Amino acid sequence: MRQTLKISIIIIIAFGLFYFLNKNYFFNSNDWLCNLIHRKIVSYFLAYVLVGLPLIIGLFLIHKPKEITRSIGINKGFGKGLFFAFLCTSPMLIGYSVLFKFNIKITYIEIFTGVIFAAFFEELYFRGILFGQLFRYARIGFIPSVLICAVLFAAGHLWQSSDFSVLIGIFATTFLGAIFLAWTYIEWDNNLWVPMCLHLFMNLYWNLFSAGDNALGGFYSNIFRVLTITFVICGTLFYKKRKGLKLNVNRNNLWLNKTHIKPTVENI
């Protein structure tokens, strides 16, 4: 209980500071860095790192330095995550290429900033650190851990519209998406590359073919998004059954994680 409380406090405070910095200073930091180094892609990357410093410091307060990559799941197979994500997102690629026109106005800068960096840092900060640390190390169950992550993740996308009905749709879509990605992360043995690559490809196809003006999208764009999610869930279940593996999210860790990993805490 003492360990659970301390890890939870560190992560919640760190994430609160990140959320505040991200909301209020991300774009200012990006503009300042861009004026300083005159490289839009590099400045965008560094701005993400700067606002995420509280989370990075939080990890070092919880884990030994050599255990950091394992604690967030980036020590796992990148190739496996990339292949699985590309295969499962093929419905979006095929469907959007048929139904929608290719966005000829998109630039490589927009791909890096709005697709690659967004997928990498959102999964790192929301899934790998916020959700992952609460669920895997603080012994908080999957349901409360994922709900905290999903609410904050969804709230961070509400800037995309000012229309109330659209806001509700964006919140619901991103909320459910956060739960889906967190489940995928845990079921693939805490391999963060899997949800990260899924996030990347789904965002990439959405932007390459202008499938929607915001995260909500339209009827046809969501048909293929739902189909992709179905592919991911079925593919995950098939893989685990074929390997004789049990589901990592089960009744033993829904409300309290009784199967948590032994922490690598150095000073807790």
C-alpha cells in the first residue's frame, strides 16, 4: 500500500505538471525553439521533450536508470509492433485510398509533427508512463488506470472543435481509442511499439487521404477505422491462442492489479 501510494503520487504530480506545460507552453516553446534553431521538425520534437520533462524525471524517481526502457515497454521488439500494426491497419489504407482523394497538400513537416511525433509522444506519455506505471507498478487495476488515462487523453483532443455535439463525438472516440490502445499495449506483453505503431499508421492514413476534419470523422472513414480495430483485437486474440498464452487483462487485475511486476524502485 505504501509503495502504491508513493508511485501513484509521483506519477499523478508528474503528469499534472506535464499536462499544464503541454496546454500552456507547448506552442510557445516550439515557436521559441524554431526561431532559435530554424528547424521546424527539430523544434517540435524538442518542445515535446521539454513539456514531458516532469514525466521523465518521475520515471527516474521510481526506477533505476537501467530499468527505464523496460518500465515503459520500449525494450521490446520494434519489428513485431511495426509489422502487426501495418497488417492490421490495412483496411484503413485500402478503404481510404478507394473512397478519398490523396491529400496532395500535406507536407513532410506535417507528417513528422502531426503523425510521427504525435503517435510517439502520446503513446509514451499517456500509455507508457501514465497508464503503464499506474497499472504495472502502482498495483492499480486496469479499469481505474485506463479510465484516468482515457479521460485525460480524450480531454486533450477537445480543441479540435467548438461545436458541442462534435465535442461529445470527439471525446467518445478518443476515450474509447485510449482504452483500446492501452489494452493492446498490455496484451502484447507491455510492448509499447505495438500501440505506438498502430497510432502512427492510423493517423498517417487519416491525414494522407483527408478522412476527416477532426478525430471524430465521418461515416465511411469510421467504417474502416472500426474494421481496423476489429482486426487488431481478433489478431491479438488469435496470436495469444496460437501461442497458448492467457489474456493479461483478466479478473485478477481489473480493479486491483494482483499480478503486477515487481517494481525496480530504488528509493521508494
